[in-house]
Amino acid sequence: MRKVYLSFLGLGILNQKTQQSDYRPAVYELAGNKSTETRFVQAAEMELLGASKFDIVLIAATQKSFDAHFKALKNELTKWNADPKYLILEENMTPEGQWKWFEKLLAHIEPGDCLTIDLTHGYRAVPIVFSAAVNFLQKARNVVLDAVYYGVWEQVKDYGYAPIIDMKGFYLINEWADGVSRLVEDADARKMAEVAEKTSEFQAGELNDPEVIQTFDDLTNTIRNVDVNNVAKKANNAITMIREKKKSASETGKILLDLVIDKFAHLTTREPPSGKYDKDYFKVQIEIIRLLIAHRLFMQAYTVMREFIASMAMIPLEWEDMNSKRRKKRRVRYGEVFFQMFQYREAEWKFSQENDQIRLKLMPFYEKLKQEGIESLLRSFADKLAKYRNGFDHAWTAKAGAEKDIDTFAEQCLNNQEKTLALLIFKGFII
């Protein structure tokens, strides 16, 4: 892992008397230590940080700034045992020219480099372009940002020296945005946890909270692990906490928290989950399916879609007011038999003696669904749903490859299950 120092060299300030551009000398201060007087902040940093810390010292300049100042800068850097390399950038300010700046700089940055950047003496928009590129380098080349320095020359008149400030912390906003994006787009809280570990409390403090990160992690793990019976509870906990945090959040925090609320609020229930197979239970299942499809987590989505039909076997047990312990014992076997009643045509039903007893108990409910047209709706997609779910179970090894319409069929299934839920509610099967 190389330690790379990168800085920029512009023309400096125009001297009205000489009509020449130059840099004015100053004493610089970094982390409580002061440099000797110098015209170049880069020399001050080599003195204060130590040139031996870096494997390469790279100065990016235009031809004009190189001709005007590089020789003098190199002389000062040499005093501190630095041997600077240079990179000439064209003065083309067009979008194409800006892209060329970035690609020239990129050619000198290797995967895994640790970057220390100084933006003080940059030529025009070059530091801005490279600042925007830092996020790309962190993702594409796993570059680590050690420091982003800026020498505040204007404060010499106030303090007698120019403080060098480290702006690295601000660049974490890109990582926070990435972490929240990962959370809402991929149901993955790991990036947020990673960013929180290296972020100061004052930066997005609403998210930089172990309890918040743990709550998000619990929720996303529950979704990704298809723990459908606990999603509503976890979502309720997460959204309640987020809304409380939002009351005292910074403007940045509010924006990020709103993204999370918009994504996961659909998984919540107005009241704490009842533990019953009621309207709220099936609504949450629908929202989980929708979320998993949006994230293209199709294996999990097909699992929940199959579970949606199997869970309907518990509805008549709710009518009997069966307690949750007894209902839980019956859930797997009853659900499996119930799903197979729609997967296969009635003429093809073949159940073991034990499972046929379960079928007989479910038949009155099945007949009611048949009368209301719900049976034919479920039957229209249950067989194909089972085949696709089994395909995922066996990694599609029984076929030449995965089916081509996994995504479109998933949307069709979701649409049919939404219709099923609407009918179950409208016909009074669930409340």
C-alpha cells in the first residue's frame, strides 16, 4: 500500500507592482506545530509531516504554473528530503478537458493507495474536479483518504500564521450517502455501520449512533433472511426510532432519515403486530415481496410469495380462535398441504393418509375460496411459482439455466397476490 502525497500548483496571486503572479510567504500551522516561513504550503507540509512518510510526492500543474513555480517549489521541497514528481495538465476548461485532467491523475493512483491531498494552490477548477473524483477512486480502486489539506493563507493577518485544516471528514458525506443508498436499495446496513465507525459525532450524528445502526441491521437481516413473522415488529421499531431522531436531526440527517422512512414505512403496522393471520399480517407480506423484487432478491421474493399462499391455511384456524401455540404447531404441515391444493389440479391430488386428513379439514375453507373466485386466481400461478422456487432451491442445476422471465413473472405473481388479498378483505375472510 503506497503512501501518496498529491498537490496542485497554480499561478498564485497577481502582484500589482510587478504584474507577476506569485505566492506570498507565510508560516503554516498543522496540528499545533508551526513551519518555517515558506511561499509554498507543500513545503510546510513536508516539513511538518515528514517527507519520509510518502512513497511519492506528486505535483499537478499546468505548463504555465510549472514554468513559473515548479523549480522554486522543488528547491524548497528538497530541503525536507522530498523528491517531487510532476504531472502537466492542459488548460482546457471544457467538459472534455476536465475529464482528461481526471484521467491523467487517475493514471498515477494505484489500487489501495493511501492519499494525502492538498488543495490549497490548485489551478482554477482542477481541485474541484479531483475532489469529485475522490469518491470514484475510493470505490473503484479501494483508495484510502488519509487527509485533505487546505492552507488558509487569509488568516495570517489574524493569527500571524496560516492554519492548515484537514477537510477529510467532509468527504465522508459521500460514504454516508452510499451507506443510506445501500440500506434503501439493497436492504444492507453494513456500509452504514462501516462509515459510522470512522465518523465524528457532529457529522450525521443521527445516523452515527450504535443503537440506530443495530436497529437497521436487525431490520435488514430480517428482510434478507425472509423472517416474515418478525418483519413488521422490526420495521415498527426502526421507523419509531427514526422519527424520534428526526425531531432533533440536522438538515443532512433529515434528508438521509427521510430516505429510510420512505423505503421501510410500508412494512410497518399501525398497531403492534397482533400475532394473528389477519389483514395486517398479509399486507406486510405483500410489502416484503414488493421490496425484495425491487431489490432483485428474487429467490427471497419467491419464498415469501409461496409463503403467502401457505399462510392462508391459518385463516380458518383464526376463525376457530385457536391459540397461537397450537396454530404454530400446525403451520408447516397445514401450509404445505394447502399450497399443494392449488399447485396441482384436484384430479392430481395425491396426499399421504396423514396429509389427506389435513386436506379434509381445509376443504370447507377451500370451497369458500372456490365460490368467491379466489381459488382459480391462486391456481393460475401457484404451479409455476413452485417450479421457480424449486429452481432457486437447486441452483437451477436441473435446467440449462435460470428462467428468462424470473423478474416479469415475479411481478405477475405479486399482482395476483395483491388481488387475492383485496378479495380476502372484501369478502370478509380476514379483518
